[in-house]
Amino acid sequence: MRIKHVPYLLFFAIGVTGCSTNGQMSDVVPFIDVRKTYPEKEINITDFAEVSYIHFNTDDDAYLYKGSICCATKNTFVVYDRSSHSVLFFSRDGVPKSRFNRFGQGPEEHLILDRILYDEETDDVFLCNENIFESNNIFIQVYSSTGEYKRKIPLPPNAMSWSLVSFDNKSLFVFAEDFHSTLISPSKRKNREIDIPYTTYYRISKFNGEILDSLKLISNEVALEIPVISLGAAWITRYYRHVKSADGFYLCNPETDTVFYYSGDRSLTPVFHKIPLVRDQDPKVVITNVVDAGKYLFFEVQTLVLPPPQKYYFLDKETGGIFRQKLILPDFKGKDFNIEAGSNILNSEDINGYIFRLGLSELKEAYDENSLSGKLKEMVASLDEYKDNDVFMFVRF
């Protein structure tokens, strides 16, 4: 196992360094000043991505669901139905393929699901199963797309199960902190009985969970909990520390006020820095949810209070300009979109994109107001908002 230590002051001490994830970015690492009000810039989604609309066929009541797309592969969309705990598989054109339900507390069942991944080549469905009452009882149950049980894979201690993503066709990527509980008691926080978290990224085998590689980013004792006490405890924020891109990962490390790019060859490069330093802020502000869409790099600025206010920006790689997001779509007049990352990113070995869920009631209202056009209008015209599933808009970068 190889561990790389990245000192906090290294990148600030050496000044700006080169950064190139696709050959378009400047050699100067930009600084994002979260105190500034950056100008808003309107961009058409179709200018940087291919857009398609998906409606999952609902002729069979067994494929009605309350949930969203969990992952996508070259030929398949996977949906988790929160109401029945079923995992549903649809073709890329919305035709039902298979489904299964292994919900329960038995040795070959799952209980609380934080993440679902699907490897189409091996027909492995990875269900990340978490027991919230036991910090180290986190593991992956692996099934086929028809529900056949295959194996159980352990995760590293204190791994954040919801952060699990596919690294390549043989391994998974997950981060862990030095504590796992989502709650810290005020007394422990005051007496500093709990260490300040650092972040370790693990690459583990898809077959047996063996740790193949690791990367550690040092926190320098910056606590990133929301400073609001509710029911005798302080809540910890959940934001995405790593987001997969087409050929690597963006690592959002707020303790060092830096977003890094971790490439497939294991090199680590700073993409941009944030000012002011998080250790000097109250309330603290972090950058998270970085999404690479070719010539644009979308990201979110989150203030650590409850409820956390969120601002959405993008970096123009060609000009270096930073702007507030205002994304528009010709087929949906008057509707603004934000790329917010999180679970809406669809990344696998052959897919790099983003999914928007469009509620049927909103679409029907827009249809009546003549705000829809093109293929979206044609699709909505044939749907019943009381019987059919919602529409998804797939944005492929």
C-alpha cells in the first residue's frame, strides 16, 4: 500500500504551478475569492453537452418507482425505488430490463443503502450497505442485475459509504475520515476528545475489497462541522470531497482550501485555491462538487450553517473567467438549471455526464403555457402526470 502525504503549505509556498487536465487550462492556478460577487453568465447547455430525454416505460406497474437514477452505463440506467427498496434496470431508451428486491437484515440482504454502482461487463451490482448504529459496520453487497447474491466486500475503517465511486473496471474509490459518526457531542467537541478529521482516499478491489492504493490529504486541524447544536449534538456536513471526471477525480479538500486533480496515473495537481483560508472564516465556507464539462468547470460554494446556503459557479477554462451559473435549455423556455454535482453525476468507464430530473407536474404546466419545444414537448404530450414516471434529462459532456 502506497500513501502520499500532501503538506498544507506546499502549494502556497511554491506559488502557482501548472495545471492541465485536458490541455486547455492555464499554467497559473487561479484563486477563487468566495467573498466576491462574481458576474452571472448565461450559457446554453447544448453549447457544451449533448442533451437527451429519458422516460422509463410504465406499462408494467412493477417498474413504477419513487426515486432517481443511481448510475448509468453504456446500455443501462439503474434506479432505486425508495418506497419498495427495489433496484430497477432500464435500457438507455427507457425499456424495463430487470428488477430485484433483497431488502432485509439477513446475511445476503441489504438494509440502508447509501450508494449503488453497476459494472455492466461483469453484471455486478454494488449496494453499499450501512448500519448507522455501528461506525465500522459498512460493507458492500454484490448481486447480479436479477438479484442473484454474489459476495460481500468490506470497506476500509471509517469509510464514507455514500462517497463510493468506480475507479476503473477492477477497483472502487472511497474516502474515509478519522471518525465516522455524523454526530459529535458538545462535550467531546469542547474537550477535544475527538481528533480533527483528515481525509484518506482508498482504491479497493471490486472483487474482495483489498486496499490497492491510498492517498492521504492532511487537514491541519480545521474542524468542518456546522456550528449549530440540535438535540444536544452538532451536525457534520455532508459534501462531496471527490467527483469523478472522464479520466480522473477532482478532490475537494477544504482544510487546505484547494481543489486537486487526481489523474489515472496517480499524479496530484492543484486546480484552484480558495481565499480567504477556511481556518480564518466564521462561518466557514468550502468549495465542493466540482464537475468537469469540457471547456467549463462547474463548482459549488457552500457556507457551513444550517440550512447551508449554496452558490453555483463555473470556471471558463479558456479565459480563466469565473461566473455564477445561469444554464438555459432551448426546449424549456424560462427554466434555469444549476449543475450541483452530488449524486446527479453519472460516471462510469464509458459515461461522463449529468442527470436532471424534470417533474411531470412542472412539465405539464410548462406544456400548457407553451414553454416546451422539440423532443421534450413531444414526450410530455404523451404522458399522464398521475400515472407515469417523471422525465430525466441526460446531459452528456
